[in-house]
Amino acid sequence: MSDSKFVARFAAAALVLFSGLLSGCASQKLAGHQPSVDSVQSIRNSAMAPINVGEFKVAPTANAKIDKVVTVRGSQLTSPNNDSFSGYLRESLLAELKSAGKYDPASTLTVSGQLLRNELNAAGFSKADASLGAKFSVAREGTVLFDKDIVTQDTWESSFVGAIAILDAINHYTDIYSKLLQWLFADEEFKRATAGQGSR
Amino acid sequence: MYMDRRFLQRLLACTLIIAASISASGCATAYVDGALKDVRPAEIHKPLRPQDAQVLFTFQTKGTGNAKATELLRKDVMTAITDSGIFATAGSDPSLSGAILGITINNVPLDDSAFAKGFATALTLGLAGNVVTDGYICTVDFIAPKGTKVTKTARHAIHTTVGAKGAPANAVKAKSLDEAVHTVTRQVVLAGLKNLADDAAFQ
């Protein structure tokens, strides 16, 4: 065997061996959104009227791919809601509103959304980050009361060990949906747009 | 070039040994820490008139929500709440009574060099045994319908030994890591609920 062939085979063998150790190399769906005590309490304590949840889709200005998959160290993360992250955002919002007792499918007040940004970067050995952004709209019987782009991001310590880095990335990426919704619920214009009749 | 090839052969051999030993020497044994007393439901002070509560459970890893683990352990948490007997009905429905019972379990590594320890054990084919300890901090928040909040905590731990390492002191061996996690979840939630029930503000 020539030296160059040997080197190539060595490199291939080492890659195969360590890829199993240092990464997850799999595709998995996110677990469902979990409303927290703090978020449920803040929605409950707000003057928000019961609200319906309308359509969520990827924004026409964004690349449609951001709705389908994010990757981390060769592993693919997909949404459990029709393989759509805008669908996952909708279900997350729905879970928050239901837990707070503020969801009413018969309400004339409706919140809808468009996914603008969806990024997960965990290739680095020391730092990783994710960002999520959406345009949220609130309308009552066709009249738009609120229309705003909200973007949030998170940065965390990563690891050179793939298995650790992937698990951390999944947790932080899933958690960023809670952060985005917390920004929405804390927005003063959103509060005014969704306030009950007697509160305005 | 001959030297290079011999070097690479040795490197490949080392690579094989390290990879195989990391995989094979991972004879991990889980132990449930014995410091937290296993609370029996009968020991929990029952309120005169138990009320309903909406349960919100979150499992965290190093303070960040871990949705997969939350799904996996939700049943254990709900069973512990029911067994405690301090609530009439506990469920996800927000209209139960207006009261909220928040249970948060945060898994925190008590040793940041877990991977380094495992790697050292693997390199010595298990001869250099090590123990890694994971802490579990359970925070129980009870928010009454009028907004009064009572917060209690309980702490637990799982010790995992790798390689030739004896059992940690004051710990109970689990059949598997999976069993240890379920046991710790039940015990730490019951301990947190007992602390809650002992508080006059809850009663």
C-alpha cells in the first residue's frame, strides 16, 4: 500500500471512530413546548382578553428552508408540528395561552405570525448561539391592532464533545421559543392590542 | 516517509484503543444519594380541605428547559403529587381553582470535569475509576388563587461511577441510570411537597 493511500485510510478510519464518539449524527424532532410558571403567571396577571390563534407560516421574505430544519454538528432538528417551525411557534403560543386560560377559539381577537429568522449555530467548540424572529400580528374582525417584528437570541458555552454540544444546543434552541413569546407578552403595544374591553 | 508511516500506524492503534475503551469501559453504575430521606406519603401533613391546582412541571439542565426530559418525567411527578394527598385534583386544566403548583427540577453537574474523568477512565481501560455527581434541585412553587406564593426547595443527587471505583458512601445502588433518575425524581418531588405542606402559609 502506498503511503498516501495509507494516510487516506487512516484518516477515514479515525473519522469514523471519532464521529461516533464526538457527535450524535442523527435526526430528531423537538419535544413539545412546556409553559413555565413565570410565563403563565405573567399572562394570567395581564389584562389580556381571551384570544384566538390564527395562521403561522414562514414569511414570504424569508428562505422557506428556515421553516423545515436546523442542524447541529451533523444532526438535524425538525419540528413535531408538520415539520414546520412556524407551526411549532404556533403550538408554543397556543400552549402558553391555554395554560393561562387565555385561549378562546371563538374570540374575534386573533394573533397570527410569520417566521422571519430561525438559526442555530453550534459548530464552534466553545460558544454556540441561536436566534429566532417572527412578525406577530393581532387583528379584530379584520382590523389590524398590532404588527411587529420581534427577534430574540441566546448564546451559551458549547463543548468540543459532540454529544454534549448537541444536547445543550437542543435545550437552548427549544428554550428560545419561550424567550420569543416572553418578549411578545411583555410588549406594551401587544398588551394594549390584546387588552380586554374594560381594560383599555 | 517510513517514520511517518510507522508513526501513523501507532497513532491508528492508539485511536482504536481509545475509541474501543471509551465504548467498552463505560461500565457506569448509578447510585442514588442517601442524604435525602425517602418521604412516605403518610408522613406528609395533609390540609384540612385539600384544594385543586394546575400543575406546571419543567425539567431543566443547568437552568435551561429540557423539554425531552420534562416529557419523560412528567408521569413520575404527577404520580408523586397524587400520592402526596395534599391536593384534591391536580392536572393541566387552568380552570381547576386558579391555584398553580409549579414543580421545577434543575439538573446541575456538581463536577464540571465529567468528560475528562470519563476519558481518563477510558484511557486506562477502566483501571482509573472515577465518580461523577449530578445534583437535582427541586423548586416547588404554590401560587394561591389570590396570588400568594409559597416556595420550597429540596435537593438530591445521583453518583455515577465509571471503571474500577467502589460505591460512594451513603448511597443506594440503582439497577440502571434510568431507574436512578426516576427514583430521584419521585423522592425529590415528595420531599419538596412535604416542605410545602409543613408551611403554615400553605395550610
